Amino acid sequence: MNNSKWLHLNKKPSQYQGLQGDIQPALSFSSEKKTRTYPVIPEKNLPGPAGKIPSPILFQIQKQKEKKQTRNKQSTFITLLLILSLFFSGTALLYQWGKHSYTYVSANALDGQDQLKKAQAALQKRDFNQAVTSFVQAEDSFRKAKTTLEPAKNLPINNPASSGYYLLDAGEHIASAGEKTCIGMGPVLDLVLSKEDDQGLTLTTGKFLKEIMVAFSTAETPLTQAVNDLEIADQNLKKVSLDSLDADQKKKVAELQDKLPALKEILYLGSELSQFLPQLLGNTSEQKYMIAFQNNWELRPAGGFMSGFSMMVVKDAQKKEMYTKNVYDIDGQLNDHIDPPKPLAVSWPGYSWRMRDANWDPDYPSSAAMIEWFYNRAVNESFDGIIAVDPTFMQYILSLTGPVTVSYNGQNITVNTDNLVAITEEQQRNTPQGTDPRKFLINLSSIVVEKILAIPKENWPTLLALITTSLQEKHIQINLRNPQAQALIERYNWAGKIEPTDDQTDFLMIIDGNTNGSKSCQLVKQEINVQTTIDTDGKVQNKVNIIYQHTGTNVWPSSQVDYYTRTYVPKGSKLIAATGNKLTLTEVAEAHGKTVFGDYLKMFPGETVNLTYTYELPFKLSANDLSSYKLYVQKQAGTNDRTLRFTLQLPPSIKPVSSPQKIDITSQNEVWFITKLNTDQSLDLLLRKQS
């Protein structure tokens, strides 16, 4: 294992703190990426974190709840291939090229279509060699037909023959992509979907996972070629004139154009994973990972109080060693005083910062760097990555594995999805004097990790869907030393990173950090009301009202909850007013490229607390006839079911034109939506000035 430090700090951690306690790490492995926007729609229909690449939930496996359905479901890729058929026919081509040319083109195009159908049949039988042969023959047939029509590519764009040429060229490259995908993924799928008896097969059975990784490591080149082929096909489809097609043909082309980007993302993800996943699983050297258990019932900025962790060492895709520790075991080895972030210093005078509170920065890569810093300082060891999980993720896993038994204080305690929270509370409440009350959750977390590794093969698709959902909802956050792997994690919004936005995008993130050790944060319901007003000159003003309702009682663990709350908005925003029924002196600072408003809040069971910020954005909308309003709302890790209500008020001179999101327009001057903030959300609204 590489013993080089993951990061190197030449200063004390406190010297990297902003006013709100954000830590700026000395070394960052982040990679700049493009921001994409996706619809703001009801939570149950969400495709993935808005504003990011939607996780494919790989091959729609979240819908495949039974093994039989998984094996019989038609491949998304083959479905796309079969959409490509003979989009042009009869008289149009006959007019352009004469009967002989039309017959030749038609015969080859139809043969290409037939070969795609044969490829589909072969894939359904998992005969990847035959599928490759059929894809190659389809590619050859489309190429021959395209060659005959090559002069047509220079004809006017609305000419049927020109559209025919580009459709055939798209068909050729789609067939080529099919061939390359089979070459790259065939050996992997042969192992995963083997017809042999797989009873009892798990991720830790023999060398099964290692065999998959060896096969997967050869997939990079063909999958990269497949992505390039689909990119060319996509470009060709954009050159097709829909006006030259009949209604049925238009529908097929539109469907293909709609699905190709998602398919490219799946293949891109596969290509990227094939480059570094074998290394991450220890193909070349041992890899050591910390699995941090964050209790979101004691909410912290990066997800929850870090009560303990497991260390897992992997080699050749096998678990070599795994052990669990209480975070206080590490903190007990730290003797020097380290100044904590300001909110912790205010709440706990004289407190010396320790690893248990290292995740105070809502930007998880920064918090992960501090966790590693404290760990290395205490035990002089480093690791290759950190994976943070919380009880919500464990509930998801228990829904798949069924109940588990935890040995604690001389008892065998059964825990399932429904009673996990109640049992955890009970054990913490009834812990004998002299026993660490966090030990139960640590033991439970360790058992859940072992259960994941023991999940049988037929449940892997469901497991992958649950993990993907947890990543999207930030109940899992990942930070890796490998910079290429970390860049991909951040690209898919799985790192818990505070998202960078351009200087014309509105941004909002509400972060609550518990400062009194209360275990009842999940009993505090939050509603975020955003009212945005755009003036005639394009000036934008926001009014953000945050309502906290403590739904608990005075029975433990329900108790007073103290928060240091931070509201992140676009950098340079000007605070106009801060009001509330329990408002302190609002602090204003900058962190992670944002302006931050900070306040201390105290709330008791049954109490409702209001906090409202009114501020002006640092930019104006474009003065052009057409402009757009863009908003990105980021979710805090570890939170559940926060309500987001958004209203946009427009002046009479500006009207909404269109938006890819599902929104409501109650009048020509008001736009609004309501959703659960279980994933990041975005809005991109096109506006037009009226003359």
C-alpha cells in the first residue's frame, strides 16, 4: 500500500477556517466539470440529482425487482438499435437516384436492419460472439447503402436523400457501437449472467469478483470507441431534416435522438470505471478504506455525528481485513490543543477540536480531508478513501437483507427497517453507566457492511439500485485518493461537494449543524420557502424563509436542538434584512465560492422557529430580448424530506417562455414549484421581454 499522505497541511487546521468554520484543505483532488440541468419534478419521479448527470441506475435495474425480470428484460442498447429502420422509402429516393440506386440502397438498409434484429436475438441468448458478427454485418450493410447515397450529403438539408444518407451513417456507427460494446462488456456479462448454478454466490465468494475485475479491465478501449461511435451517430441524426420524414419516421428519429445521450453516459461510465475500478479493488496493491458511520439523528454539516468507523483492506477484489473502531479511540490519542471551528468554540468554550467533529464543513471532500488529517495525526496511518454512510442508508439495506441481530450489553437484539431508529434510541437511552452509548450503532453499522458483502448474486441489481439512490440522496458520500476516480465521483454528484456555479446562476443551500449533542434532529421538520422577484431592469432579489418545526416531545431522546445554521447563496450577494423569532446576530462570510449567512438557533420540542433572509443577487438578468433565470438548490447530506417551495415573480414586461422542468405558471407573471429536497434541484427558465 502506498503510505504517502493523502494530504499535507503545513498549518494548523484552524488556520484554514472561514468565519463559519469551513475548512479549506491544502490539497484538493477535485476536477472541473460541466454542470448540466435536469427537470425539477416531484420527488418520486426524479431521474437523479438535478443539475448533474443523472445516474443511469445502471441499465434501469431499479425496475428489475425479480431475477427473472432482470434476465428477460430487453437491453436498453438493443432497443435503441432496433429503432433505426428504413426511414425513407419509395418515390422520394426513386426520384433522386433512379430505380437501380434505390433498389440497392433499400436492400442494404433492410439487410442492416435484419442484422440488428439478429444481434438483439443473440444478446437475449447472451451469445455475444454471434451478436458481434451480426453487428459487423449490419455495419457493413449500412456502409454500402450510405456509399451509394454519398453525393446526397451535399444536397439541401431538407432533401429526403440527404436525410437518408445521414440516417444510414448513424446506423453504421450505432452498429459499430454495438460491436464494440459486446467486445468490451461481453466477458464481464458472461461472468455476471452465467447460466451456471449461482446459488449462494456473493461478492466475497472465491475469486469471482477478481475474475470480473480482470475481464472489466480490458473494456476501456472498446467502450471508449463505442462512445465515439455514438457521438458521431448523434451528430448525424441532428443533420436529419424532420420535415423530410413522415409522422412515423419523425417519431422514431425523435426517440432515437432522445435516448442516445443517456446511452452515451452509460458507456462513458463503463469506460471510466474500467480504467480505475480494478485498481481501487486492489488488483495492483492493497487498498485501505475507511467506512465512516455518521448518525444523522445528531445532524452535522456533512451529514451526521461521526460515532465510529470500519477499516477495510482489500486485495485482488477480496476483503483481506476489516475491523471497527469507536471514534473516541482515535481522539484519545490526541493530546495537543487544536482550535475548533468558531461555532463549536462558541458552543463549547475551551473545546479542543477532535476527529469526531472533523466533518463540520458541508463540503464533504474538505471534511474527508480533515478526518484523514486527524486520523493520521493520531495513529500515523493513511488510507486510500473514505465512504460516509448514515442510518437512512442502513434502513435501505435492511429492506433488502431482512433483519439482523446485534449483540450488545449481553443481549441479542433484532433490528429491521421499521425499528432501526426506535431500537437505536432505546439502546442509547438504556446504556448502563460506564458503557459507550454509541457502541450499539457502531456494532450495527459493522454488521450491515458485512451483510452487504454477503448479499447473493440474484439481489445485486436491487443492491446497486439502493446504493445509487443513497448516493443521489447523499446518504452515502465518497472521497478517494485516486484523482481520476474522484473526478468521476464528483461528475456524478456522489462526493458531497459544494457545487460550483457560474456567475449568472442563483444558488441556495441550507446547512444545519447540531452543537448540543441532541439525538433528535430528525424530529425537526424543515420547510424552505424561496420567493424570487425580478425587476424590470433585471435585478434579482430573493427572500428565503426557513421554518423549523420540532415535532418531538420532552421524552428522551427528544430534547432541545441547538443549530448553527448556514445559508449559502451566490458569492457577492448583498444581505438586505435578516428576521426571525429567535434570530441572533447574523454573521456574513465567504466560503467555497459562496456568500454565507450564519445564525445560532435554539428550539425546544413542540416549538416552531422562523428565519428569513432577504438579499440581492450580485448579477442582473441579460438586457437582451431573451434571457434565462437559472437556480441550483443543493441538499444537505443526511437530511430527509425537507420541503422546498419556490415562487418567481416577474414584472409585466417579462414573460416565461419555456423550461425543461415541470413547473406551474399560475399567471403570466408567476412561476412556482413544490418538491421534497431529497436530491439537488435545478431550474432553467427562458424569459422574453415584451415590447
